[in-house]
Amino acid sequence: MTDAATNMRLKLPIICFVLQIILIILFGVLVQYDHETDAKEWHNQTHPDYDNDFYYRYASFQDVHVMIFIGFGFLMTFLQRYGFSSVGFNFLIAAFALQWATLMQGFFHGMHGGKIHIGVESMINADFCTGSVLISFGAVLGKTSPVQLLVMALFEVVLFAVNEFILLTALGARDAGGSMTIHTFGAYFGLMVTRVLYRPNLDKSKHKNSSVYHSDLFAMIGTIYLWMFWPSFNSAITAHGDDQHRTAMNTYYSLAACTLATYGMSAITAHDGKLDMVHIQNAALAGGVAAGTAGEMMLTPFGSMIVGFLAGIISVLGYKYLQPILEEKLKIQDTCGVHNLHGMPGVLGAIVGAVTSAFATKDIYGNGLGDVFPDVASGEIDASFQGVRQAISLAVTLGMALLGGLIVGFILKLPIFGAPPDTICFEDSVYWEVPGEEESHDEQLTTVRTEESEKLNC
Amino acid sequence: MTDAATNMRLKLPIICFVLQIILIILFGVLVQYDHETDAKEWHNQTHPDYDNDFYYRYASFQDVHVMIFIGFGFLMTFLQRYGFSSVGFNFLIAAFALQWATLMQGFFHGMHGGKIHIGVESMINADFCTGSVLISFGAVLGKTSPVQLLVMALFEVVLFAVNEFILLTALGARDAGGSMTIHTFGAYFGLMVTRVLYRPNLDKSKHKNSSVYHSDLFAMIGTIYLWMFWPSFNSAITAHGDDQHRTAMNTYYSLAACTLATYGMSAITAHDGKLDMVHIQNAALAGGVAAGTAGEMMLTPFGSMIVGFLAGIISVLGYKYLQPILEEKLKIQDTCGVHNLHGMPGVLGAIVGAVTSAFATKDIYGNGLGDVFPDVASGEIDASFQGVRQAISLAVTLGMALLGGLIVGFILKLPIFGAPPDTICFEDSVYWEVPGEEESHDEQLTTVRTEESEKLNC
Amino acid sequence: MTDAATNMRLKLPIICFVLQIILIILFGVLVQYDHETDAKEWHNQTHPDYDNDFYYRYASFQDVHVMIFIGFGFLMTFLQRYGFSSVGFNFLIAAFALQWATLMQGFFHGMHGGKIHIGVESMINADFCTGSVLISFGAVLGKTSPVQLLVMALFEVVLFAVNEFILLTALGARDAGGSMTIHTFGAYFGLMVTRVLYRPNLDKSKHKNSSVYHSDLFAMIGTIYLWMFWPSFNSAITAHGDDQHRTAMNTYYSLAACTLATYGMSAITAHDGKLDMVHIQNAALAGGVAAGTAGEMMLTPFGSMIVGFLAGIISVLGYKYLQPILEEKLKIQDTCGVHNLHGMPGVLGAIVGAVTSAFATKDIYGNGLGDVFPDVASGEIDASFQGVRQAISLAVTLGMALLGGLIVGFILKLPIFGAPPDTICFEDSVYWEVPGEEESHDEQLTTVRTEESEKLNC
């Protein structure tokens, strides 16, 4: 299964080393510790060490980090012979994207005297951006080389940062958990890329594009970690105090309601009432996606549960009925069904966020209004206009994602990046040394006997 | 393997949707943000955002959350063909129980103007109650439908909340880590349920009621997470400061001592000295259970280690000698051996708690006495009476659990819930779409050759 | 496969019980709660409960704990038939070592009125010492009995504590993340032990000394957890405030750069450009090891990335070219390649630490200089002398590790500890009850048919 076209011996080292060396140089020129990580700056002021933001963000960061590397990585191991690539390429592109995102987001979030200042908050933001790239990875899973993935990440991070800048800074939208910036963007970007990379003969690898028993269990590790830590994800960069607390709790209830909806829908849509692991692994997470924008708002647990419940229903219906149509009619081969987990629930989350924003009042938020809607609290705009901003942000995100995915898709079509042929997609052995299967005891016995009979024959 | 009786196409969606919609309505009517999660309430007072309890409980909550969903979920994947159900039903009933527990515990813990106030502490308590349901799940594992499990959770959560109210509020007992409220209650409730659901012909599924190599490794993921995070579990809702700190440390040493006892006992009770995975996966955790009540007290690391050591010994002996007797004589088919991991060590923990309480003095606790024993510190009662309260609490818990389990067991016997027949217990394919095994390379080769010879024959 | 020599029925229980009982007695005599965990002491002073160090160290502790039990445990499950032993013996020796380390480190770190005071910081230090033992375990993996491992841990913990005392207290070196104390010490100690235990006929077990597909995926769980939480590891016991924050961030970027270097090197050193799981599982972590000493210093993200990049390159080259030479020429059978992951990167980290120390100035660190280099800040020594101290510390560590490993290796050679014979190394069934393989559906079918034909024959 060694093939000149897919041979990574030169391509992968070149792109890894070139990218990493460029990153190191740019970090050397542009990046500085912020005032919470710099020894001199921190000690220039008088404050207890316990006030360092490390103690109020780092635990959230670690939960997000687990979602990025274990959550996304293992969620994609459901394929029978693509576990090495799922975890391994996830690892590679995430390690690249988080460095590159530090620079891009730092650039757009505002430089300090020509320098990018970094600390735990920039680390969380970099992981968020990485999450978006990994969502897109889910759409093209099994059909791309690691070099293609790094090239995709290279461009997607830039576009993510631009879109994030437009939404959060230029338009003044709120999107703490990234229903729009992360999920909608990542999903529609990835869907457009996979559309451009459409493979009419992908059914030649069809037998590999499915799970086996233990691969589904590995995937559940990813699912459960994503589910458990989503409250931390949505609350990781909200304002301190009630905001973080409320966001985590809203997400927790949204996910719980989503899970019951998912199990119900999975059974009702199967002709024999049997649960489908694809739904459980994915749709049960849609409640976290859909609470990404409104989670920090006074959505109430009641509202959160309704949102999660709807997200679960929509997501299972997407897997069951919409995905085959997208593949057949629109030629979108969406390996992980990111449209159902991140796309539609992301759009739902954006709409819920817009509506919840539009109804924000001083009566509900009290003096906390400024934490969530600073421009409304300052009187600069009214709440309904905040809702309009949110809606425009969704439209911008969809536009950026689809246009960006279109362009990047065509770049990835260049024949130099070592994409696998149609016959061996979803297969680790193209890019990995894959060990043999364990010898069964029978085989060992056979070996021994063969050796013995050979001896006898001598 | 499709059977009308076990077909979940209507039963499961109906119960999921009905329960979730009722939950949503009740949350809408009854539940409010507490003063730490409500924007207006929080900002009504003057305090730094860093004082929000989120920063002093949420990390503990997340550790508990991991124990509930990864710990319990994967611990039960040891069965060779019940991994989907173990993780998946654990996921389902936990997602339901935590919502339902929020309401039940909120109701019993005291309403505020007709409303239940929620925040991170109620989230931890809801997860605790869920843990108790999952312990009971361990007793009936492999023999119940998801509908039965949801019905069991529905009733068990109510009884848990009642029992917890009697113990902590009415009797004034201390049980921060839940040796009584969680472990003893969950275990004996589950044992009684499985007794009522006794299947005389369960040996027809005997060949499925065992592990395979990789299923034991998956189970170790659950074990290790439970073991690591048990210090967080026992300390999650104790008083802040020295109390949380001490509880975590006591549990840490109890578990360490328990682990050495478990390995020693596992080897000594095997005729050939070989370690048994069942013991390692389970008995090594008994030290956490047994430190559940006294962990917050001045048990000392020395005392904690003795407790853990005894718990490990008792637990292995239970697995080795008592469980077969319980099954044969008392007809208790305890799939996971919850009697050995949660039942006996829970009772041990309750006794240790009673004794440790009885010897509490101002000399030992200083001004910290009020944090652990408020009624003793206020002079309302003396320490020995606190010990009596603890002992009574154990008796109440055993009574509630056994009686509750009896009633709920008979409810679950109703033939409408889709229990699996005796011949296909411990089998995922009753309720799940199960993928085929991976094609071996030989088979692929065969397929190719067959196709080729077919072509030749044409 | 039952053999009197490897039968653990008496040996393992005796050592477990004797060690644990001695630990309990020593804890009873010597160990006390410190002022943050003791109810009386804590309440003797006036301070908010939120000032308890629990809230500023416990989250780091839990991350370290996960690295020790899940990280190291699962990293070693890559062997096809040694998963039970990898996770299980890791669990056993860690549970012992952390108790024993509490005593040894407490003894050397200074007694308080004849008592060892413990709290979350001692728990982190005990886990650190345990990590060093587990590194040595990696070198001898598959070739030692659990009794040998406990004996090794018994001695290694003592030597670790002595070496740590010499470095940090006597020499005044800095080594927050343990490039020297943990990684260099653990690696060279283990390498010397495995050298002394050299087995000329180990190739008789050669077919077991390799991975299978799913064992490599289990190992990736270990890898990813180690990778994610390494920032917490290196920052767990640094000074509060900017120091912890900076250390975590430096480690994060070092690891990211290391990962790209590892993928590049793995592809370029394979004749067909295919990635090797051994490299990804191990070398990608070298960036964390190499940032262990200088991580708390003003290394800058730029410097951290260079260090990580070099560490990844060195580590892959070690696996590819040096390890076979060490085995063939020096007779060092290093199962996990700890020389490549912990040895060389640890030495690199020590050197980077010495150089970074030598260039520390008040201009760079401001008033924060005292947190990192107290003796330099106080004017007692100048920075270049601090660099000399660091370099001497590396030499001392190498000497202690090699000499200690030599002695302990010979102790472990005593024929009473139940080492496995050369023919069945890397095999769980020597010390574990191992379940059979899952029946395939074909076999089930065969069974059914056989039964049917038997019926027909009747």
C-alpha cells in the first residue's frame, strides 16, 4: 500500500518544519508575556498573587483542552480502521492551529505596541479556534492527507480570526460559546471543502466507512468528554462571577434535555426501535452547540432545556433523513455528519441568541446587564438592535464559511498534497505503520505445529 | 434478534419525551437562578466577582461529573457484549436523573418563595443523587431495558431525596461523601430490586456474563477515573477551607491503602496467585466509599489508611466468597457486585463515621468544630449523641433502601417495560444496532478472489 | 502457564501487607495535618476560607494525578498482551509509592517538632516522586514481577528523596517541573536497572513485544492526557501568581512545537514516509520534559518553542537510531524507550535551565526575581553561579541515578521475587487471570449447528 502519490516522506516533514520554524520566528518577533505572565509586569503592581487570572480561567482552559484533544480526537475514532489518523491527525493539526491562532487572533484582537500579549485567555481562544478547524476536519475525515489538513488549518485559522473580529469587534455581537464563530463557521466551511473535494467513486471505500464494536466504544470516550466539559467550554471566556456560573449551568441543563431527546428520536426513527450509536455519539452533544450563544444570557434553565431538547431532535433528524439527501443531491460527503452536530444546532444557537438578546432588559439583568450586553447597558443601542446584530452575525458567518470553504477546497484539490485514492479512504495504513492483528492462540498453535512438522520433515 | 416485547420503538420515545417535557414544565414553573447565577441578584450586592462560589466548587463538580459519566459508565463496560448499554444507558439515566434530582432535592432542601434556587452546589447534589441510581444500575446490569431503568430512576430519585432529607435535615447526621446516602442506599436499593427481578434461568446467558481482554481494559478507564477523583467527590460539598482540603487528603490516603490491600487479597485468594481483574476494578475503590462519612472529620491520614485497608480486604472477600452465596442462597443476582463495592464498604463507612463523630472534641477541632458538627459546637448536643444520630441514620437508610427497592422491584416486573428474555441478557444487540466485526485481511482477500473467480466464470 | 517461581500467591500478599502495615504505623507515629488541613490550626488564625491553598493547588494536583494513573498507566498499554499489567502494576506501585514518598520527602523537607506536616503540596510532591518510579517502570516493562516493582519503588523513592534534597535544598537548584529530579533521575535509574537485569534470550518473547491496533489506541489515551496536562505538571508547585501562569504557558507552547517536530521527524526517518505510532505516543511529549526546569523562568514562548522543537527531534532520533544501538552494544533493553522520552529530553531540559538561569537579571524579572531565584534576588549569589548550581545538579542526578540503579538492579536479581522466564515476558497471563476471547458469531453458529447435529444423531 506504498504509493508515490501518498508518500509523506518529504511532504509532511517539509510542511511541519517550515510551518513550525515560521511560527517560532513570528513568536520571537511578535509575542510577549502579558501582564499576568510576565514576572516584571506582574510584580510592578500591588495585588495578591491569588488575583492572577490563572486561578479563574486555567481550570476552564484545561477542560476545553481535553475537549479539543480527547473529545474531538476520540469522537472520530468510530471508523474501524481510521483510529490512528483520527486521534493522530487531530493531534497534529490542533498542535499547529493553536500556535497559529495565537498569532492571528492576537493580531486582530489588538496589538500592544506592535506586540501580541498572551496569557490564559489567549490560550483558551486559540483552543476555540482550533476547535473550529477540527469540526471541519470531521467533514473531510478519511479522505484527506495530513498535508492537506495542515494547509486547510493554515487558511481556516486566518478566516476564523477575520470572521471572529467582524462579529465580536466590528459588529459587537455576543458569542461566548461560539455557536456562530466556532460551530457554524467550522461546519459550513468544512461542508463546502468536502463539497469541492467530492469523490464520485467514494463507494469503493464504503466497507471501511463504518464502525466496529470497539471503535464505537473508543468514540464514546470522545462523546462523553465533550458532553461533560461543554459547560466549561461555553463559560470559559465569559465575564467572571455570575456570568461564568450561569453559562455553565445553562449548558448543563441544555445537554441533559438534549440527551433524552436524542435517545427518544433514535429509537423512534429506527424501524425496529434499536438505538443507533451514531446518534448517541453525536446528537446528544447538540445541546451544547445550541447553547453556545445564549448560554451566558438569562436564558433560564427552562429556556436552556427547551433549546437542548430541540437541538437533539433536529440533530437526529439530520443524521437520519437530511444527510443522505445532502450526499445524494448536493454531493456533500460529510463523514462525521458535522452538519447535524455543529451546522444546524449552531444556526439554532445563533437564532436563540438573537432572540434572547432582543428581549434583554435592565429589569431582568439588573446591574449585570453590562457584563453581557455592554452596548445596551451603556444606552448606545437598544436590545432589539443587539438582536439584529446577532442575526447579521449569523449571515456573515455563513457567508464567510461558505466562501472560504470554496476557495480553500480548490486549493486542497491541487494534486501535490498526497490525498488518498478513492479505493483506500478511511484507512490508516496509507499514512501509518499499522501493526498486525494479535496472534490468536489457535494461530500460535498452528505456528508451533508447523515448525514441528518442518523439523520432522528435515 | 428483533422481538416485539423488547422493541423500544414506541416505549422508549414515549417515556423519554414525556419525562423530558414534564421536567421542562416543572423547571419553568419552579426553578430559578440562585443569587450566584442570577445577573440581577449577584450584582445587587457589592462583592468581587472572584467570590462567586463557582470558583470554589466548579472544579469539584467537574471531577464528580467525570466520575458519574466516565467512571460509572466505563466501569460497567467489562462485559464482553454490553459496552454500548453500559456507557449508553448510564448516559441516558444519568441525564434524566440529574434533572429530576434537581427538583426533588430542591423541594426537600427548602423552597425560596415557592421556587427552587439552583447553582453549582445543587448541580453537585444532583450528580450525587444520580450516582446512587447508577450504583443500583450496577446490580441489575444486563437484565433490564432502558425503559425499566428510567422508571427505576424516577422512583429512586424521590426515595433518595426523602432519605437524604431525613438523614441530613431531620436527624442532623453528617455524610458529606455519602457513605450512607449514596452508597449504602444505592447498593441495598439495587440489591432488593435485583432480588425481586430474580431470573432462575439466567444461566442461559451465562456465556455473555463475562469479560474479554479489551472490555477489561475499557473498564479500567472507569476504575482509574473513579479512584483518582474520589477525593474530589468526598470533598465536593463539605465546608470551604480546611474541611474540603482535609476531606480530599483523607480520601487520597484511604484509597492508596485500599489498593495495596486489594492486590494482596486478590493474589492470596486465588489458588494460583493470579490477580483477578474484577477485584482490581472494584475493590480498590472501596476505600473511597468507606471514607465517605468520616472523610471530612479529623480522621487523620493514619485513621483513613486503616479504614481503606479494611475496606479493600472486606471488598475482595465479598467478591470471592459472599457474592456466590448471595446468589445461590438469597437469589440476589448482583452483576457488578455492588454489595462488595458499595454495600459493605458503605456500611463500614457509616460505622466509622458514627465512631469518629462520637469522639469529636473541641480540643481536636478547635474553632473548626462548628464546620463539621454545628450542633455539637453550639452545645445543643454532645458528641456521643452525634454518634447515635449517625448510627440511626444508617439504620434508616438500610430500611428505606430495602423497602423502596422491594416496591420498585415489583413495579419493574410489570411486563410492559420490555425486559430482555433470559437467553439474551448481557447483550447489546437487543437494544442497539451493533456493527459487524472488522473484516480480517484474509476475508478481504477471499472476497476479492471470489469476485475474480466469478468474473472468470462469466 | 502456572509456575511455582512466578506464583504470587504468597509473595505478593506478604509484600503488600507488610509494606502497607509499616506505612500505617509510620503514618500514625510521624504524620500530622498541616495548618491548612487541620481544623484547629486553620481556625486559630483569622483568614477567609477561600485563602486555603486547596483552591490554588488542588486543580493542579488532580491534573498531575491523572497523568500518573491514566497517563503513565495507559501509555504503557501499547503492548498487545500486557495491558492488565501496564495499567494494573502502574496502579499498584503508584499507590504504594505515593504513601512512601510522603514519608521520605517529609523527612527530608524538614520535620516540625518530630512530625511530618502534609497537605495538597505534599500530595503533589508525592505524585511527582511516584512519576519518577513509573518512568523507571517503563524501562523494565514486561520483564519484572509486581514484587520486583514494589521492591524497586521502595528503594527508588528513598534515593529520589535524597537526590531531591541535595538538589533543591543543599545545592539551591531550581527544578519545578523536574527535568532533573523526576525525568533524568527516573530514566537513568531505570536504564541501569534494566541493564543489570539484562536478558540475553529476551528475543524468545519478541513476538509479544509489539503492539496491536487497539492496544495502540489505548496507549494514545495515555499520551494525550500526558500531553494535555503537562502544563499543569510543570506549574503545580511553582510560586503562585505569574509564576504558575507563565510555567503553564511555556509548557503549552513547548509541547505544541514538539508535536510538529515529532510528526515531521517520524515521516522523514521512515523509508516509506509512514508515521510510526511509537514516535507519536512518546516523542511528542518530550517538549514537556524539556521545559521542566526552565518552564518557570522567563524562557519566553519563543524560547519554549525552540526547546520543544529540539526535544521532539532528539527524541525521534533516539527511538529510531540510538535505542537499537543501546540494546545491541550496551545491552540496555529499554521497553518503552524512556531514554528517548525522559532521559535525553531531561538532560536537555537541565541544560536549558542552567543557561536560562545564568542569564537571569533583575532587568528581566523585576521584583519577580525572588520568586524564581531567591538567592540571586537576595544578592547572595549572582546569576551565573545559579547556572553553575544547575549544572552541578545535573551531574549529581546522573551519578545518583546510575549508582542507585546499579545497586537496586542487583537486589532485584535475587531469585526470590518471581521474575518471569524469558519465554513469557510481555505477557499478562503470568500474573493475571486473563479472560478468553469473545466468541465470534461464526463460532456461535458452529456451536448451534453442532448441537443441532448432535440432536439429529440422537
